[in-house]
Amino acid sequence: MARRFVPLLSVLLASCGGGSDPSTEAVVTVPVAAPTPTPTPAPTPSAGDASALPIESGATAIVFAGADLPVRTTPYIVGAATHFSYAALAGYDPDSVAQRFADSGIRAFREDLFWNALAPDWDVDGAHLPTPLVTFLGKSSARPLYILNNGNPWIPGASPPVGDVGQAAFTIYAQHAVAATGGRDALYEIWNEWNRNAVRDKPVLVGPGDASDYRASLYYAPLAARTTSAIKQVAPGAKVLVGAAGDDPGWQWTLDVLARGGAAQADGVSAHIYNHCASTANRTATEAIGRLGTLHDKVASANGGRDLPVYVTEWGWPSGTASCSVSTAKVATNVPQFLLHTAALPWVAGSWYYETKDSGSDPTNIQHNFGLYDANYAAKAAQCAFADASALIAEAKAMAVQTVDGGLTVIRVTTPRGLAIVAWSAVSGRQGRVTVGGTAAYTSRTLCQASGAVSADRSVTVGEMPVVIDVPNVSRLGVNARLL
């Protein structure tokens, strides 16, 4: 941001009394004439102000200064899922993954630490960590999010851990896991999709469930609370996430976990958000973000009045040819929309894309086709925009988002250069227009493209792929925005 300094005139006045004997000599005070006031110059237009806007019928005027935008207390986490715990099956090579993380601006990873594979007497020095994971940790500085996951069939009542003995054993495993993996500001998540897989091969659970079903929230909540407490005992600064539900309509299961005290000591609520099997019209970033907002609105009231940030630990859209697949073109616009929008929401702490690479090469198998990269590490359609969006998030000093005309998303951004706007149409087949105020120079570009020519009327057309309008050296910016 450019800063202008106006010189100030300082007038120093001093008076002195003379004489060698102040007890006998009179002190004469000489009046000092008041200085002639300096006329204040009339204000002149500033090149640092680009807020002046033309009258534009039907448009929404957005005017802001950098100081108007909220600053995050912690940076937004840009992450992706990995599968080093079964690297051979999923094809996860540590060297290749580390390079793709660097190429795509992925700064965190989410990985399983399977209890039943590691045993309760796990070596706290980490000797039993999967070798591919250890290798990856040596090649990347990415922040870990470890899933404390799966039951242990070798311990009675621990598969899943619903009884007192099983849950006590799980907390010991969690403490060992933290001792073995600390030191990289790691986060820990209690289980993965308990409401779907605590017990397998049963009809999908909808809602909190009841005592007849171990997938019910009433079994997960005490496990989450006990495990969080146990982790805090050995690592008070460790960040612990609770939730991670799969397919939770209305967030009923998650909210019941909170109401039962499952997150009493937790640092965040983790959420998985997918819509690839919804109607075609709802397989969008906008729909997913709307459901996240519903969760956020209810967290504090369900959690005894204590609000918590939301960590989106799984999100994404699969390509391929299965019935729930999404076109590569749609994935390519959904991904940057979701990433940028959630980064502009102060209550979303971060997100982990599912997943880094395709876990297989069968286009008919939906589980093979979620990656940013294909099974051979070639970039898929969404990778470039993901990387570009991640770079924008990393350099942003502050962000705030709003929606215009029910379908044009506009993010206000402060950057090291000045101010910026990121905008896109969230309505398939419709464009939007953003007109830049003032006379300051600016550039505009669609993600993954070079800057385009500036129009005479300072208007920029935007589609579903986000467009960045960068206005350097200004302290105030105005735009007119409308959906066409």
C-alpha cells in the first residue's frame, strides 16, 4: 500500500531570563507575536485513491480500503490428502508427491495413522511410522494433519472402541502417536467418518443414530472427548479436531457430537463436504460453501456457547465416467472457487483437497478419480487453478467476500502491492461485469492466463473461472459489480 506523508511545520518558541542575580533583577517578559497561520491547501485528487465510480444502473458499488478487511489470526491452511499408509496400493511415491506439493502450493497434508497397524506398544521414537511417510517428511516441509484412525482387533472392545476398556486403550495409542509425530506443528483428527465406517457393510446412517448402532454420535462423542483430553495432557499445545463425518445431512450427527461434549476441549470442528452425487445443478462450489455456512451458524449453540473454527478436511470432485463423476471443465472451476471463497471466510481455518493424485486408473471407479493429478502424476484440469489460487491466498494480507445479484462472487483483497478484486460468476452460463473505479493503472487476468488488454471503460467481464483485478499503489478501491 502506498503511503503519503504531508510535511508538518513545527514552530519552536523559547524565552530566556538574563542576569547574574535573579533575586535582585527583574525579569521582563517580552510578548511574542503569534505566528501567521499557514493556509491549508485545498485537497487535490490522489493517485492512491481509486474509489471514484461512475453511475452504473443495476450495478452494486463496492468501495473499500485495506484497513476495512479482517486480518486472519492464523494463515489459511492449503492442504491435500495423501495415502502413504498404503502407498503401494494407492501409488503414492514420496519424491513425486513432494514435487507436486511444491508445484501446486500445497502446504499441508492429511494422512492416516492406523492404530491396528501400529500396535498399542508403538515405539514413541517413530520406528513404526510407514516408511513412505518417513521419506516424505524428509523431503517436504508440509504441515501434517494426522488421522487417529481405526479400531484394534487385538484389544477386546476396541474395534470399534466403544467400551471403557477400548476407549482407554485408544487414548494411550493417541498419546503415543502424538509423542512420535510432534515437532512440526501437527494437527490431529479423531477418526475418519465414524458415522460411516465405525461399523461397515450397513445401510447409510442418517442423523445421530441410536444405541443399537455403534456408528451413532453417542459412541463417538465420549471417545472424542477422552482422546482430546489425553492428547492435551502430553502435548497441551497440540491442535485436535473433532467430527470428520461423512454424508451428514443437516449436520445432525456432527451437531449432536458437539451437544454431547465431544468437542469440549477441541480446537476445531472438522467437516467433509461433497456433492458429486447430488443433482447436476448442485455439484458446485457454491452449494458446498452454503452447507458449510449452515454448520458454522450452529456450532456455538451446539457446543455450549463456545464457537470453534471449521477445518474442511475433505473436499473435492471426481472426474471419470461413473454416474457421480463431474466433468473436468466443471471441476476446474469448482476447485478455485471453493478454495478462494473459504480462504475469505475467517471461520474456516483451512481445507485439504481430496486427494493429491488419483489412487487408480479405472475411469469407472469413482474412488480412483479424485486427484489433482492423475495416477501417473500428470496434472489434471483443476491443478493449475488450484496452484494459482493457492499463490493468491499466500500473498493476501486480508480478504473478505460478498455475493452480488445472487450469483456474482466478489472477494476484496489487500496485497503487498495495493488492493485487488477476485471475482467469478457462480451461475452456470452467465457472466458478470466488474468496472474499476478511479484512474489508477490496473491489470486483470483469468486464473492460469496472462493479463489481458484494459478496456476504455475500465470494465472486466468475468465467467466461472475466477478473474483477478490487481490495482497496485492504491489505498482505496471502488468497483461496480453486476451479474449480466
